[in-house]
Amino acid sequence: MTLMSTLDVVMSGLMHRYRRRVKAVDVILSHMLSAEIIAREQDIENDHIAFRTLGVPQLGIRSLEKIFLHYGYQKRDAYHFAGKKLDAFWYSPPTAEYPRIFISELRIHDLSIESQRIIRSYTDEVVSDPVDALDLDSGEEVDRFLHQGLWRIPTWSDYQFLANESEYAAWTIYNRYYLNHFTISVHNLPPPYNQLDRFNDFLEAHGIRLNDAGGKIKVSPDGLLLQSSTVAEMVHAEFDDGQGAVIHQPIAGSYVEFAERRVLPEFSDLPADQIARQHRRDGFEAGNADKIFESTFSSQTGRES
């Protein structure tokens, strides 16, 4: 099996489980098909996918990125989010048919002593880098790893404590490497839906709730990267009640993102049918991403409308 076919297996596994968990994906695609915005699901370009990690020595970005670097992804720009205590990198794909990847990491040493203790009480169960033990040439093995438990089921009290200080920490201690979101490349849709404001109108007309943190459309300072996202869907999660029994609580799961990458000024004279990925704004923007993170926060999931 070639590296690309192995990567196909990994990506397919990620998307399969993600779609089962995020019902909005099928709802959105169904409406797009009915409106003839797309003729088939494969017409959609996945702009990027994202993962969240915890910054401990045996895990975090330095561990997870090994999987995708093995498949030919290249590490690009670093991003820092002081308020949310996060660092991140993005990774460009080996070929244009694969999505970009965005991996963020919680700086747990910036949290309170008690939050650090809680997080390490779980992550210390992982005594060495688990990626080093994987056969990265087995797509099935990597797929299983990305969806398996890395530590015991969290207690509900630990989850709540973490959420009070860092909702990112709480999300990750429960969800681990579950795909945080995938992203529809709006700019590749037919007019007028290739403009994010018009596509957002389409989504809201069909009852899709959008993250309004920082405005429903997050715009980079150069005006060339526009992003929006749904509010994360609630999932019924299993927790330890602290006495050895399992309890169920609704928590934020994953969401869908939408991106419009505009043509770079130096290519503005290119005919529309000649514009390719390399002619558009690449990478990410910290200010945009900072508000997109909040798609899983209670300030969004708890909104009435």
C-alpha cells in the first residue's frame, strides 16, 4: 500500500466517525444537493481539518504531527493564543486533493496548579509517546488509534472543574483526538454561494446555527481569509461519577467550518477558470481561529438562538 492510499484510509476513517457524530454535516450536504449547489458530495473541497491536544511531553503537537509528517505533510506557520493559553501549527498537504491540517495544543503549565494536577492525573497514564508504537504504514491501525481512549473516562467533577478554567481543556480531556471540525471551501462553490456571506444566509435559512463570537464571519486583517462555523452539536457523554458508576451528561462535540480564501492580489487578473489553490490566500489567521475555537464553548452552545 502506498503512503497516499494509507492516508486515504486514515482520512476516510476520520470523516466516517465525524459524520456519525456531527449530524449537521448530512443536513448541510442534503440542502446543498437539493439546491443544486453541488451535484454530488465529492464536489466539496475539504479546506482543512483540525485536532486539539494537551501540551505534555509524551503527547501534544510533537506527538500527533508525526503521523501526518510521515504521509508527506509539511509543517508551516506557528500561532499563539495568549488568552486561551494555546499554541498551534498548520500543515500543508502532500498534494492538493488533501486538506490542510491545523493542530492546536493547550499550554497546561499556564493553568492553575489544580487544573494541571487533574490533567496530568489522566495523561500520566500514557507513559511514552503512543505514536512511536504505531505502524504508520497501516491506515487501519492509525485510524483505530485516533479514535481510542488514551486514558480512563474522566469524572464529571474533573470535567466541570477544567471547564470553569479552560473549556478547551475540558473538551480535550474527554474527546481526545476526535476530529474537531472539517471545513467546506466556500470559494469553490458556484456563484453566489462562493461568497461566505451568501452561503451563511443559505445555512441560516435552513436552520443551521452559526458561531457569532467576533461576528458570524471572521475576517483576516488582509481581508483575504473569511471563516465561519456552526455551533458545536451536543453529544451524550459518559463520565465516571467518582464512585465507579457511569453517568451521562450532554457536552459539546464537534462542528463544521466554512472558509472563503480570496485570490491573492498578484493573481487578480487571472480568469476564474484558471484560478487554483496556489493563487488563493493560504495558511490561517490567529484572530479568526481564536473565535472559531469558541464554537465548542458554552457561550455558543448555550445560546437560545
